[in-house]
Amino acid sequence: MKHFLERHRNILDFTVSSLLRRKAKNLALIVVYTFVVFLVASVVFLVSAIRREAALVLAKAPEIVVQRLVAGRHDYIPLDYADSIKEIKGVQNVKGRLWGYYFDPTTSANYTLMVSENPAIPSGSIIVGRGVARGLLAKENGAIPFKTYDGSYVFLKIKEILDADLEIVSSDLILLCEGDFKRIFRTLDGLATDLVLEVRNHRELTTIATKITQLFPDTRPVLRDEILRTYDAVFDWRGGLCIVVLSGAILGFIILVWDKATGLSAEEKREIGILKGIGWETSDILLTKFWEGAVISLSSFFLGVILAYAHVFMSGFVLFEPAIKGWSVLYPRFSLTPAFGFYQVSTLFFLTVVPYTLTTIIPSWRAATIDPDMVMRS
Amino acid sequence: MIELHAVRKVFNAGRSNEFVALDGISVGIESARVTVLKGPSGSGKTTLLSLLGCMARPTSGRILFQGREITSLPERFLTEIRRRSFGFIFQQFHLIKGVTVLENVMFPAYPLGIAHRVLKQKAEGLLEMFGIGAKAQSRVEWLSGGESQRVAIARALINDPEVIIADEPTAHLDSKLSKELMEFVRQMRSDGKTILVASHDPIVFEADVVDRVIEMRDGQIRDRG
């Protein structure tokens, strides 16, 4: 055992001195490698944390939303649909919601306007998301003008700004009372944008949804789980898009690894020849090269992951903000809670460390299997 | 100590560029003596040294080291014999650049699993013995030809081998350094080492320390000495 450990220690000594001998080359390799790990890890961490965040927020969302479709498009739904839906067994409560989009030409941003009953908002007042307040440089008690359906303007006073905790989904949100909503959009009485349902038993959701479609074939019930799946898909897609954009950097890295994989420098080959000549076995040389690859890839991996962690969870992921948070002008500002597990880190590890270590072993193995007498002939 | 029976070494066998480097060599090398393989370039000296030093296997024939047949041993065992029983001094010394003299001397012993501290002491002792102890921490590329030669000899001795093999060791040395090298050979011989040198330098094969000169030409032995 002692012999085994000493042998490893000696070979590690050689590895370290070998790495230091090619300081510039190895340092350049670590910089590029770290950068690639940093980029990929940032996307992975970000997508995973945002999905978790969205899931947490949506946990409070209604279990079923019923929309009415006219000619395949979302239309207002009569409130008397609610009375019939309430009769379905298992439905605890049905409420109509009024909401819509408002384009503000001064900031070129779209806001989501929604009628709120809880908290109740007095006429002439609004509660706004942080993105809206930032975009309009507005503070509490400031007034915001809204252009109504007939071209006139209504000024609504900011009563409150929503909590930062909710910013991921409420950045562009404006809550107001029904009267003000109708003044802006001219919505007819007895109509709602959609209906939200509370259901007693979570397992009955699908059955209730089916019953609603049977009762009102012109409606579309949307389950909370479906929204979650859509969020997942959207963030996965955005994450994928980021990876595609970053593929230039990744391609550069592959070329670098390929270069390393297809050959050793003449100096490295000479060294391997000498070592074989003075009595090193092929396995000793492979062990050295394995450690070299492992030192470079592991240090780059950890460095890249740590930098990505700092980037995503401490610096507010400045590099990918526009791509991941939305295409809107109102980027939500929030700090993410670290949410990644063994799966994400091990995927990153297998995508970066393993291929690199393997590709560096192949040329070394080729060089290490040369006959030791080659050193006598060079 | 080492016996060769009808040894033949062919490079690129079966191809258009087939080359017979050694053709039916049968010779015995005595222990604790200095044997020189003499002959012009291409005579097969280096190839013969490689076979004697377990660096390569013959195409046909048998090699016995200390009475044990080694011709058909797998690479691992051959390497084990090579690093424990043979020390090599190469034509261009082949020191590893960018590392210290001390490390270069220690390298052949690294895979043996000897404690680093013990190994370091041994290497320092050898460097002192050859008068270059002060250069232990210098990088090898800063050494003169004579100093490099001494480092190469110290490296060959680190595993305390029974046989020292030197291929054209004076090829890159002036007459003074070549004579100095022969003095080191004398010292090693008096320590009981078997020394095998390939050279066509008269300073080597005419030196009084040499016990036997084997003359080679065209892959065959012309004079057994």
C-alpha cells in the first residue's frame, strides 16, 4: 500500500511539474475551458432556478381557468356560465376575472391590467408591479395616464407597488377596480375575461374539465399543471436558445479539445519516449496524462461552476437576462434562490470533464505505446 | 551475464523497405566488465544495445539475462527488468527540459514507489559524487555539455542497476570531456557494474579501461574481441 501511494505521489509530482512546464498553454486551456463551463452552467442554473420560482408562484394560481373561444380565439365569457359550472360536483367556487393587455407607447411596453377584488382597490387607484414602476419612473402616489377605448385619458394613482418577491410573474402587472377597467376597455356588464375555479379534490381536475367542455363546448378549461408544463417548455426552450447562441464558444472549445486529441506536441512525444526509455511503463505514462487532464478539467469545471453560481445567484445573471426573463421591455428584477441538484451538476460534469479527460488520454496512449528503443534512435 | 543466440532483428518486415539490422548475432557479455561495440554508422550497434537493454525484442533468436530467457516476456516484465537492472546513457543525454537536474535524476525511480525523501537523498548523493551537487536545483537547459553528461550518468545510476548501457556517449563531447567520461566508466567498473558502450570514437574503444571490443559491420559481428 505504501509503495502504491508513493508511486502515485511521485507520478503526481511529475504531473504537476509537467503542467508547470507548459504553463502558458495550460493556462490558456483552463481559461477557455472555464469560460465554456461557466456559460453552460449559467444557463442550466438559471433555467432550473426560474422553473422552480415559477412553480412556486403558480402554486397559488387557480386550479382551473375556463376561457371561451370564438372562431378559435379567446373571447369574453358570459358570467352566467359560472352558475352552471358551480353546479358540477366537486367545484367549490367559480369567479369571473377581468383582465387585458395595455400598450404604453411612451415606454413601448405592454402591461397586464387585471381587476382585483382582494385586495379591494378604490376607484382611481392602482397597484403596480415593480417593472411598471421602474419603466414609468413612478413612485407610490404618482399618477399614470391611460388612454381609453374612445381616445380620452384616465389618470390612475399608484396606491401601492407589489412585493419584489412576486416580480418574476408580476413585473408588468397593474391591478385596478372593475369600474376603472371598464372605463379603459369598455367591457360589457355580465362578461368576464375568464372564469377561475376552486376544486375540492385535486384528482378530479380532469373530470371536471371534461364536464365543463361537455356543458359548454365553446369553452377551454386550462389546468394549472398545463400552465406549469408550458412554463417548463418555454424556459427549456429559452435555455436551449441560449446554448445555441453560445455554440460558437462551445465549438471553439471542441476544436481545442480536438486539437489536443489528435496529437501531442513534438516536445511531449520526446518526453514520453525518454520516460519509456528510462523504465516507465505505458500505464505510468497514461496515469500521468490522466492526472494532467483531470487537473485541467476539474479545476476548470469547479471554477466555471463557481463563477456561474456567482453570475446567476449573486450578480443577477447580467449576461442572459434578456433571453431568459422575457422578450418584453419590462424585465423583472429579482434574485433567484439557488435551485439545482445532483442531476444538473453531474450532467455538466459528464458533458465537460469526461470527454476532455478521455480525448487527452487517446493521443497519450498512442505515444505511450511506442517502443522504448525509439529514444535510442532519435 | 547476457547471452544472445542467433539473434536477428528486421525492421519493416515484409515491406518494400525491409531492413535487416542484425543478422544472426550470437554473443555473450560478461559481468563487471567494460564491453565496447565498435563499428560504423548503420552497423547495428544501437539495435544490439536496445536488445541487450530489454528495450526491444528480436525478430528471431533468443536472449538470456542472468540465465533467464527474456525474449518472449510481456512488455510489463521487460520494463521491470529494464528499470531495475539497466541504466541508460543516451547519445544526446535526453534530459527532460524545463525541470531541475535533481528531478531529472530521480525520474527513473518514480514508478518504483520509493519514498520521495529517500529518493531525493539518493539523487543528491549521486550528484555530489559527480561534482555537480551545486547544480541540483538548476534547470537542465542551463547546463554545459559536461554537466549534462554527468546528470545523464547520475540518472543511469539512480536505480542502482547492474548494467550501464551507453550509446555513443562521446558523440557530442570534446576530447577532454570524453576522457572524463571514460574515468567515470572506470569508477563504475570498479563498483562492479557491467558496462556496455556503443561507439566508433577511438577515445572510447582504445581506452585502457575497456576489457573487450566487439567489432560490427552490416548487422554482423566481425571481431568478437
